[in-house]
Amino acid sequence: MDKIVMKGGTALHGEVEVSGAKNAALPILASALLADGTTTFRNVPDLADVATMLEVLRTMGCEAARLTGKKADTCEISIAGNITPEAPYDLVKTMRASVLVLGPLVARFGRARVSMPGGCAIGARPIDQHLKGLKALGADIHLTEGYVEARAKQLKGGMVNFDVITVTGTENVMMAAVLAKGRTVMENCAREPEVEELARVLNKMGAKVEGAGTSVITIEGVESLNPVDHAILPDRIEAGTLLVAAAISGGNVLVKHARPEHLDAVIDKLREAGCTITAEGGGLRCKAPRSLKSVNITTTEHPGFPTDMQAQLMALMTVSHGTSVISENIFENRFMHVPELHRLGADITIQGHTAVVKGVKALSGAPVMATDLRASASLILAGLRADGQTEVSRVYHLDRGYERLERKLRGLGADIRRVKERA
């Protein structure tokens, strides 16, 4: 098992490139199930979750592989005829997003058997809204032996009103509706850029999707779709994490390919904290202030402040002047990084779904343990600032969503490396 070892105190400088978006790549890879032939996706991040989705597709009988050499950011998925429409528990338990094959399978092949994903470290995240949407399109749903079984000779357009906003639910039902007969109207949809990106891919395949990026999506079903060649948009959460890395280290970094229109809420908070954020060279530059100011943060659905950036901003607030109040409104158990930040010297008090962070003059390096994907990023950010050596274990969490983050930070001057933990 790997761990990250780092020494803090170095201000980061230079340029760094953002990889493709994990949260766009996963549903887009699943969308390849909707068309026969070979689909090519470029700018696909080399992540553990992406590898899992490719394995899910291979298990069904698809040819799904990442290319090598100069095309290592490219994945090709080939489908010819019938496949085995099942996503087994052994894969779904390692990555909840595997459930995104449910909609494409029932729409294209008339049946699907997908393991229930269960809970996870940061919260329950049920799939009831996915099932509600598929039922509205005429799917017959049964839950048996820990699996969702869905059948439909032909899905039919319908009215879908989500009880709560759900990103993967919106994506799953959208992929099912593109092959349904007639018109589907989806209300209370997620508005994330990744939802827009999936709709962009579906429309390139021949679908008729309108309104993605708003709360109402309208889809006119078509009889069939075609394979495409598409480059996935940059990862806004990785971009935000790298901007915070510049800020917490006292540095000056150009994050190339960062899209400001996808980071409005994060940019606003960094500026409020005293950072200078400017658009430059097809990306964003973050210049840290002499002294960081505390800011209050409330996570909410897009276009609000993203829950996937909460842990990273909390790390920044641990060394900011003043007291910050951070409210987590998306997941009920997303403060698991707090005890680990305490080990580095942070002053944080949890009150229900709110964390009160009092800035300290200095953090001190210590061994810490990652508990989930974004928590691992927050610990590395804190380690950039901490005096002495910080060791972050369980970095397999990090590898689920960040492509070689330690290499990118080292390229900016950080004293950071990956090592094998002793058994």
C-alpha cells in the first residue's frame, strides 16, 4: 500500500495542467452502451474509478481499454450485438458510480441487473430517485438478493420529477430517456457541468436533449444512437484543489485548463480569503496573499459551493486569520477529515453539520490517514503548509479521483513523494 510523504513550508510556483473530469468520464463511459460500434473518448483521467468502470464494461462483454503511449489519455469501447447486462457486486461495491450502467442497459437491451451500491463513508446516497425515474419511463423494477433488476420491452417517454436533486440520478434517467419512445420531461434536475457534458456527448451520438445545465431537461427519444469521438472537459474539482494548493502554500500558480465558469463559487471564496484570481492563458492563476482571511462556507447543489471542495477549503481555513463556519448540507458524514486535521494542529469544533474553524499560526507535520477521496486531498493541502514532515496513508482514496497529484505538486516545487508502506 502506498503513502504520501511530504515536508511543508515551500511556496508553490509555476504552471500545472488539469486532467479530464472524473465525474464526467464515468457516466460518459457508461453512455457507450447506447450504441453499437467503437466509441472513442479522449482526455480520460487515469484513475482507479475509471479503471473500475472499464472493468464493469468488460465484464458485460464489451471491449473496453485504455490506449498506451502518446494516446494514454484515450479510451476505446467497442460493442457489437448482445452483451451480458449485469454489473456484479464485486465491482459496484468498490465504486458507486457503476450504477450508471442501469439506465443505458434497460434502454438499449431491455433488461439490466445491477448490484445495489449500499452506503459509503461520506453518506447513504440511495438510488431511489434513479429507480423512480426509470419507473416513470415504464421500466419494471424488482429488488432481489441485493440487486436491482429492471426490464422494459420499450421505454416510453414520461414525466420525471426528482424529489431531491441527484447528479447520478439525473444522468442515469437521461441516458435511459434518449432511447425511450416519445418525449420525456425531467424536473428538479442536477445542473452540474458534468450533466451538461453528458448531454453534449449524447447529442453528438444523435440524441435530442435540451435544457441540460438547467433544472428542466427535455428529451425526444430516438430509435438508435451512433458511436462518437469526444474529448472530456477538465476536472473542476482538481482545478479547485490546485488553486487552494497555491493559496495555502503562499504561492503563485497558473492552473492550465481550469474553466472559470465552472468554479464561480470557489473563486468567490478564494478572493474573499484574500487571494488574487485571474484568468490567464486558458486557465486560472492564483496568487496567495500575505495573510489569509477566514470565510464562511455553505455547501449546496451547483451552482453553489460544491461539497467536493469543502474539505480542501477547510484545510485552507485552518491557517487563515479569524474564525470560519463551514456548513455541510449535502452529505451527513463528510467531516471525517477533521480528526486528522486535528493531528496536524488545526483548531476545529464540529456542531452537527457545521464545523467551526479557528485559524492557527502554524500546523505541524504528523502521520495522518485518508478516510475518503476529498479528505485525502485536504490532508495533502494541509501538509503543504505544515512545519516538518507529514505522512498521509491510505492514499488509494486519492487515486480514485486525482491523477498523479503528488507529481503535479512536485512540479510546482513541493517536497512530496509517494512511497510504499511497510507491511
